[in-house]
Amino acid sequence: MNDKAPTIDGVGSLLVAKDTVGVAADWARKSTFQAALKVMPKHRQRIVRSRLNPRWYRWAHAANGAHWAEMGERQLKFLIEAGLEPSNQFLDVGCGPLRAGVHLVRYLDVGHYCGMDLDPAFLASARKELEMAGLDHKDPTLLLDDSFRFKRFERQFDFALAQSVFTHVSFNTITRCVSQMETSLKPGGKFFATFTRNPGPRLRHDSFVVGGNLRNCDRDPFYYDADIFRWLVEGSTLDVELIGYWGHPKDQEMLMFTKR
Ligand SMILES: C[S@@+](CC[C@H](N)C(=O)[O-])C[C@H]1O[C@@H](n2cnc3c(N)ncnc32)[C@H](O)[C@@H]1O
């Protein structure tokens, strides 16, 4: 043994042990807290989290485990590469607290950003994010709505995006969203939406593990086969194309609906 190596004396050992107990107790406290939160309805979870940290959504589930800034910027970059221009009318479906919205409001001309969400707490946070970013003068329109009534914006859109929304809703809700979108897009307008692919088989009786989490096709987060979206637009004025992977950290794939 190298006699110059540092040694831990008796007091040192006690300090290390005390530290270890402290870390274990902290971990147990956090786990108990997380477990208690998980059994609450989602709106209650949000109230508790906002009391502890008004900007909890930046780190927690609305950020979908991904870095707030990175996922916001990624959405803007994707849309610009798809052709979004500042003069376009844009709709953010399930905009949440404006993770992407803040970047989009900054990029778009005054009054050209519209966001819709069913959660009043997220929309309140969205307004705070806009104020903190000094973007109130860009005059975005935010609407609370749980039925995708896009007509309430009183305009037709060039581009729309639903990022991490189809992943949390049933197929019937997706159908409602796409059918409302059909009448709110300009001819040639594009609606992008992300989804997570069902790894198969088509009918799943079992639960399965994704990224260490137990999943079940009957519950949020939902998994879909890409073919179901082709079936969805049959007989409509929309076409759908599977773009696939676009850099989402949890491998959500991108769809593009185009209004003829
Ligand atoms: C995982 S978050 C994604 C938020 C945002 N698109 C982003 O990428 O940061 C899903 C959002 O969809 C919203 N949402 C779910 N169902 C909805 C519905 N039927 N109408 C409007 N918003 C909905 C939720 O409230 C939530 O804000």
C-alpha cells in the first residue's frame, strides 16, 4: 500500500457514515414524496408542485423529462426547417406553459402566435413566461379549451404543432383534434403532431417496459401504430405523411398533415 495515500481516521469515518445516513434519509424522503404525489389526481399534483416551486413545470412532467430550453428550441428549429416564416399564422395545440411557445412568439410577427390548452394552471404559467421573457408586446392569443375548438381563434393557420399531445390522449380525442384542424388550416397549411409508436403486437393484453417504466396501451402515455393516422384522414381534405424521428429525446415520431 502507498503510505502517502490519505487515510480516514476515526472522526473521518464517523463523518462519512453520518453523510451516508443523511443521503439515504434524503432519498427516502424524496421517494415517499414522489409516491404520495403519484396517487393524487394530476391537477392536485400541479397545485402541490407549484406551491413548492412556481416554475416546477420546467423540470417536471410538462418538460417530459427533457431539458426545458433544449426541447423548446428544438421545436422552433424543426418548424423553421419545415418552412415556418415570421409572417405565418401559427397554432400551438396543447401549448402548456409555452416551452416552445416563448421561442415561437419571439420569432413570429406581432399577433401571429396562438396557443390552446385545457389546463388553466399551465396557461397562467404561460402568461408569466411571456412576461419574464419581455414578450407581452408580441400580443399572442392563448385560449383555454378542452375540445380543440380552433375556430375560436377566428383565423386560418399556415402551420400548427401538437408536440407531446397525442401521446397523452385517446384515439377519439385525436380524431376530434384532427377534424377541427381540417377546417382551420389554410389550403396547403401543415399540422405537425408527435406520437409514440406501438412496438406491437396490434392488440396488447400485456403491459410492457419502455425506458424502465411499465406501460399499457390502454392508459396515458398512449402508443399508436402509424397506419391508424392514414386511416384517420381517409375521405377528408387532409393528407398525412410519416416524417418519423426528428430528435425527440424519448423517440416520439413526427406526423405531417397537409390540407389540400
Ligand atoms: C406533455 S405537455 C406538452 C406541452 C407542449 N406542447 C410542449 O411541448 O412543451 C401536453 C399538453 O397537452 C395539453 N392537452 C392535453 N389534452 C388536451 C386537450 N384535449 N386540449 C388541449 N390541450 C390538451 C396538456 O394540458 C399539456 O399542456
